[in-house]
Amino acid sequence: MNNLSPLSPLTQLIALRRKGVLIQNEYRRLIFSIIRMIAGLAVLAAIFLTIFSFRIVNGNDMYPALCDGDLVLTYHKSEYIKNDIVFYEVDGQEYCGRVAAKAGDNIGFSDDKLFVNGTAQTTEILFPTSAPAGWEGTETVPEDMIYILGDFRTQCEDSRVFGFIPLENVKSKAIVLFRHKTL
């Protein structure tokens, strides 16, 4: 004889419903975990992009250090030192160049060389540094300004064309280069 109680089908139904609820709860937890992960990644991305940005080099003003089309990770900061490679804006157009002098430095030109505070700047720049048109003597970089030169000095537009660059126009400093092709 079979000892099945009349509640047996009801017990099976309850067990099936309980199993369904457990599965639904697992799906909900999975979905909420995915949503939390996506939200966390979005917050991290927002924080990252307020401190860093990616820029693509346009032109060869910084050749051979940076070439047209190179991708550069940049850091947003307000203080720059000599030889930092920076991205800056003049008349709505973005340029890339090297900080040659900062506020308080005296700059001058002689024999296709740049002089900062009386010292010739003989770094690894391959191209001669001619003086801007009409330049005579030395000048002091004003407060809250910097003097920026491109590395491809015979073919670039830089502070010799634009004059001193206000610090507020400097957008970021290059920290990592992702070269898109070999030289």
C-alpha cells in the first residue's frame, strides 16, 4: 500500500514554486551585481577622465618626439616645468609643444640657439632655433605665462609666432606615448 497523503501534490507544487522563486532571486542578484559593476566602472571612468585624457597629435610640430597621428595619454595639471611636452590652445586650435621657459625666466636668441637665463639650451633638439621676427635682446616671461617651442623648430608654429602662452590655455601634459607607426 502506498502512504501518500492527500497533501503530496500540494507539497510538490510548493517545492516547485520555491525553486522558481530561488531562481528568480539568483537572477535578480546577478542583474544587480552587473548594474553595480557597470556603475562602479562608470564612476572610475569619470574620475579617470577628469584627471587624464587621451589626445591625438595633429601635425609634426614635435617631430621626432611625437608624430602626426600618435596617441598620447595626458595629465591635467596646473604647474609645468621646463621640457614638459604640453597640449595648449591658441585661437580655438590645439597645438603641442615643449615648455622652453616659465614665468620669471629671461629668454633670448643668438646664433640659432635659445638662451634661458643666459644659458644656451643645447638639448637633443635636432633643428636650429631661430629668433621670432623682430626679436631683439632678452625678454622675461610674464607671470601666469609660459614660452613653448616645438621640436621641429624650422617648421612649427609655437611661441615664436603666438607669443607667451597663458597657463589657462595649457590643457595637459603628455605622460605616455602610444606610437601609431614606426618612424
